[in-house]
Amino acid sequence: MMEVLVVDDDFHVAEVNAAYVGKVPGFHVMGTAHTALQALHVLERDRVDLLLLDHYLPDRTGLDLVRGMRQRGMRSDVIMVTAAQDVEVVEAALRYGVLHYLVKPFTFEGLRSRLESYAELRRALRDASARTATGQPGQAGQTGQRQIDRIFGTVRTPSSASTAPAKGWSGPTVDLICQVVARAESPLSAQEVAARAGISRSTAQRYLRYLQDNGSLELSLRYGDAGRPEHRYAAPPPPADRTQPPQGRASSP
């Protein structure tokens, strides 16, 4: 079982991402963190195989966190899950050894394909290590071209049309809408979301439909006296079978 730390400044987004991870066999969410400092505390204290990391954090950027990890000799792997699309950020992520870079908004299938790719990478490395333990091929601790090709092949970006957001979409707007819906005491209509988020009704409708299609929001219908039923949106409840991390596990100073 691979232990995953989800790092995102938005509590609801972190919960949704953690729920996604919990649906993929072989992965366990050992905790969540909402700042770089919280994440460092967890990394220093517990075993973490993989970070699911946002770039925009309150105290430092996600890449600042990765740089600090490497300076401290922390070897946890990293998948960036963020709205940041600047070329400089992507280039820096490559230099720091980030394995995958998933742009918000994304679907469960997009995240699952990258987690499965990561699991295959770990298997390939284990297989190569087992083969070299016998000293074949070559000297002990070495591997052959075939095994090397398999290892590097696992970190190629999986192709999935559903992971790419529509042109012109804004990751921060997705996060804003998720926050508005999550904080509501009851399901909201597109007009109510638009008013609370400060965006147009048509924009709210487009984002809400996308988030409902990828499982980030739940749709319900409210029937009036006449006319079409009103679409209303709410945040999905966390899966009942997901183990909740202990309170304060990732938030102690």
C-alpha cells in the first residue's frame, strides 16, 4: 500500500482529491496538509511515498516545498495537481523531479491514470532491483537497457482527453465555485452560485456542469409548480469507507 499525502490550501479540494485517491486500489491517504509547513512536519515524522501537491499554498509555493524536501534529503515522490500553467513552473517541476503534472480542473479518470502510472513505476523499480540482486545483467546494482526503458516508459504522461480542461477555463474559478458550493448549507442553483462567486450565470452553468460530470459536485432537481425542474448543486459527502486521518496529524506546528 502506497501512502499518499494530499497538500492543498483549500480544505474542500483537498477532501475531494483525497476521496479520489482512496478509490484507486493500492493507495492510502495517510493525511492532508494545507500549508507547506504542515506538509514538512508530516514528511519529517511519517512515511510518505507520494505527495499530491498544489502549487499555490499560503506560506510557500509547492515547488518551494519540493526544493526544501530535496535539500533535506526527503525522497518522497511528487505529482503536481494545480491550476498553475506557467512555463517557468512546469520547467522547475521537471528539474525537481516531479513525476506528473495534472492541471485543474481534471477528472477522476485523469488522476487515476497518473496514479496507476506511478504504481507501475514502483513495480518496475522493484523488479529491476530484484534482478540486479543476483548480479545479472552486468555487475550487481546495475540493470539492462530493457529494464531502463520500462522504468522511463512508466513516467510518460498518460493520454486522456477527459483530463484537459476546455480552452479558456480558469483553475482558480473552479476552486472558487467548489468553495462556494462546499460552504453552502443547502444545494445551490446556478444563479445562486453566480451571485456568490461574482461571475455570470452562463459561466457558472458551464463550470457546474463540468464539475458535476467529473464527480466533484452532485446534482439534484427541485420541482416547482410549473416548468422545468431547477438544477441544484452540492458537494458530495466523503466516502464512508475512507479512513479519516487523525485530527491534527497534518496540522500540528
